[in-house]
Amino acid sequence: MKTYRVAICLEEGQVVKVKADSPEQAEEKAYKIAEEFGGTDYPKKHQADCVHRDYFVQDAEEVNDGHTK
């Protein structure tokens, strides 16, 4: 049986909570998280190698995390 390297292309959305002083700062932090952790992990046996990823952040909204301001 032959081995083939096949591209899997997908669009993925995640929502994260970050502590920030403004919506703009929250989006900056989300970009940094996406750059470091974004994407999907595949089992090592498939020797996945990310060759392309598009992402953006949007809709930073304040949430109540159970603490008072």
C-alpha cells in the first residue's frame, strides 16, 4: 500500500476568554493566542505539517466571569 500526503483544509472558529483593558486589547491578545495555539492537532502517526492557515479575530465582548468589578 502506498503512502499519500493529503492536505486537509478547514475553517475553524474558537472563542476564548482574555483579561484586557479594552476590546482592542482583547483582540490583540486573541491574535497572539491564535498565532501560538491556533489550528487543529492530528495524531503524530500522520506527520501533519501546517502549510497554510488563515484566521482573524472579531466580536470582543466583556463577560462576567463570576468576579465583581
